[in-house]
Amino acid sequence: MKANGSVFKYGNNVDTDVIIPARYLNTSDPKELAKHCMEDIDADFVNKVNDGDIIVADKNFGCGSSREHAPLAIKASGVSCVIASTFARIFYRNSINIGLPILECEEAVKKIDNGDKLDIDFKAGVIKNLTKNEVYQAEPFPEFIQGIMAADGLIQYIKNNLNK
């Protein structure tokens, strides 16, 4: 699995309430959630994001409530990966469950700037900053989690492997 896109960079403690504001939680339709993704921290995000783009943030990304709506909104908006120094544990697990690739890499977060172009190899955990001609190493997921990501989430992964 790979990703390639431009960076939207944010700071510390980006919580689920700014990823998808509570006023939009009357639906779980990913397309509807995507229309409001990040609007309380970056009002123009949905107008600028393209399929494959990447969110980079500092510490504790996805803190706050345990709603699965947050990673769903990010994924449905076209974001191919979130890179952070650290993730809130529930957001981390929800991301895996829905097949949203995430990587923890403090060096990358420190060196990547908003608008940089990245190429990511999830299997190897390699993040290439094409803008700055730099390479950062994240810890790749174990093979079974890579399988969940490749299957587009835990439910499909289980369905695919039920009769094996």
C-alpha cells in the first residue's frame, strides 16, 4: 500500500470535535461527514483537499470523544494517511478499524511543512518528502494490520478471512 499527496499540517491536540463537529453527528454517512471535515480548525479544508492528500499533526491527534465519525470523515474527504507524533488511543484504533492509514513519526512531523508533497510506503514505513528530498522512517504496521488496511477496514478483513 502506498499514498501520495500534498500535506495539510496542524498542531497539537487536534480533537474529534474539530475533525467533525458534534452538530453533524446526526449522520454516519461518510460522504455527508466529509463535507464538514476539519471545518472548525480549517474552514476551507474541504474545498482544498484532493484525493490522496495527507494530514500531518503533532501530538495527541484525535483526542476527545471516541466517535468513529472522526476517522470516517477524514477518510471520506479523500485523505490517504494521517501522520502524527502521537495519536489518541481510541482514534488510533478507530482508524485501523475503518482502514484509515496512520503513521507515528516525530521526525517527519518536525520536518514536514504545509503543502509539501509526500510519497508513503506503508509496508516499509517510509515517508518520502518529495518537496525537500528527505526520507523519514516510521514504524510500519505488523502484517495483519496491513491486511486490515488493504481490506479497507476490519469488517471487510474479517469477511475476507472468515472461511480461510
